[in-house]
Amino acid sequence: MTSGFYRRHGKRLFDLALAVSAVFVLLPVLAATAGLVRLFLGNPALFLQSRPGLGGRPFRIMKFRTMTDASDAGGTLLSDEVRLTRFGKCLRATSLDELPELWNIIRGEMSFIGPRPLLTKYLELYSPEQARRHEVRPGLTGWAQIHGRNALDWESRFCLDVWYVDHCSFWLDLKILWMTVAAVFGRKGISAEGHSTMPEFEGTRTSTRQPVLVIGAGGHGKVVVSTLQAAGIPVDAVYDDNPQVWGTTLLGVPVRGPIEAVQQSVGATGVLGIGSNFVREHLSKALPLKWLTVIHPRSFVHPSAVVGEGTLVFAGAVIQPDARIGAHAIINTGALVDHDCTLEDYVHLGPGGRLAGGVRVGAGTALGTGSVVIPGVEIGRGAVVGAGTTVIADLPDNVVAVGSPARIIKSAVCMRQAS
């Protein structure tokens, strides 16, 4: 199915078939939720509000109520934080409040996948680029929702929405549906920090989007920048200690100066574009940044897998069910992490590397391009596995192993001391 045919015809057919089926399957859940809303919050059970849809045309969105009608002495509704009850928070955390939107999908006002429909009053505040989010039907879930839900700042959210508009396809929609399950059950990004949901959008000029900085302008940094761009995440600047690259650009992003200059960017969001495990560990602890986990849209991460803070998953990588990957790891281009694998912090799995089921890899270990590890093997901390090496037996900490089958040739600790 071509993306053009899917956007014109297939997406609507897919939405209609899935929504009708979902209503029949979830009818008991819908009825039970409606009854609980009436019990805890009173009538009506549904919340109706005008929202902009395809082309900005208004429609009435349907959701289960999550707030009371509490107001002050003058009749003005109290703040969202006051009116949002514990029961309402539970509905939002599980996304049960969104289920009535299935009717909006059946009516053709919404899609399963698309930018979330926001308030009508925001229409006049969008930049022309941000307004492109209305070129497709709004969605029950979307590309922004699986990248942070309400915890994203507005500009990042709109960038992800527009990225989806430009890349909409059947396979991307399936991927978003699959990853939405993990986002809902993980209960991540339900609200922005300090708010019951999101702060109001006040326009781009007053937006508080935190800059995204990449540390490292070498070859690995280039792949990191391209992965961020593919995911629709804008990169503000790159920092590197090589003065020869200062004032140049990396894939259109300015390289501004030495890494120590980042110390002044407290609160910014950072991504480590450096391949060395030891350097990444040092910088992740030394720099005052909020570390971003980056997953390329053309990779596959099963919803049951856990991917740690600051970890990078590049194009074509596959992470299978119940894999556990620590912080600041690198799953490089085309690599495979099979089911039930455990990779500790700062592991680097090179391009095309293959870890079979149940493999355990200690912190700071590097596995070279095309390396293979058979099921159930344990590799210690700080080890180096050479390119093309096949590991068929456990390896201890701090060794260098090469060959097929792997043989230990030296201590990685001695090698680092000598350098």
C-alpha cells in the first residue's frame, strides 16, 4: 500500500474498521466507566467541547469527564488542579477518558493516529508551520504522544506533529499504535511538570522550549543529529572540543564551541554524540543537562522493552520483548537485541551486532560491528568484543576478545592504562 493511497483512502477505511470493532469489544468497559463517572462526578458523564479538526474545521470532541464543576462564589470555575479528582487522574493515567472519541473516529471527525486536537483558541497563535498539524485528521494518539505525551513542551510537540504529517504511512500508524500501549501502561508524560495536564499555549514567541544540544561533532555525532532530525526533534547546537569545527555546521546545525561551554546551559536537553563508553559516562555525570532518549522512527522497540535515559537506538535496530537496556547505551544501526537480554549502563552495541535471547552485558562494554553473542551468554563489565567476533562462552570483566569463537587476547584495563 503506497503512502499516497493510504492517506487518501486506506487510512479512513482502517480507522472505520478498527473503531467499529473496538466499540463492540470495549462496550462493557465503556458502560462501566460511564457508570463510575456518574457515581464519582455526577451527570453528565460525557465532556463535550469544540476542537479544530481537519483543515481547522471545528467538531465536538467527546470524552469522559475527569473534573468536577466546582466554582467560586462568583460562579467562575476553579482551576484544573482543584477540579481534577483522584478518580479523574486515574481515568487520565489509563486513557479511559479518551474512549468516547471512538465515536468521533466513526463519524470521520478524528483518526486513530494524528496530532491531538487542541483548543480552538490556539488557532490564531500557531505559526504557519505549526498550523500544518491540521493537514490530517486529529488523532486518538499520535507521534507526539509516544514521545512524551503532555510532558513535552509545546514547540517540541508541534515539531513532532508536523513530522507525522510529512511521513504518514500505514506502517508508521501501526508502529504508533503499538508504542502507545507502552506509553499508556507506563503512565509516562501524563502531565507537564507543575501542571495537571499542560500549561496553556501562548504562542511561539512566548514559548519556553528547552534547547536540544548534541555533545560531539564527529562521525557518531553526525548519526545522532540525523536520528534526531528523522524523529522530528529540532537540534539547536552541537558542542565539541575540536576548535577546527567551531563555527561550522553539522547537517545544518551550528557547532558552537567547546563542551565545557555547556556548563552554562543548565536545564537544557542533551544527547551524547560520542561513541566512547568511558567518555559518555564521564560527560553524563559532569554536564548539567536533562538527557534525552532517542529512538529512530525506522527502528523497532517492543512495548515490553525498557530503554534507559539517554540511550540511543539508531535506524534499523530491533529490540525484542522484555529486553532491558540501561542508561546512555548505544544500539547502533541495524543491531539486534533479542528477547530477555539485559544491557547495563553505557554499553555500545556496534552496527549489525547481534545479541541472542537472554544475553547479559555488563556496564561499559563495547561490542564491535557485526559481533554475535549466542543465547544465555554473560559478558562482564568494561569488556571489548572485536568486530565480527562470535561469543559462545561467558567473558569476565575488563577483557578484550576477538575471533570466531571468541578468545581473550588482553586485559581492557591494561590497554586503557597504556593509552
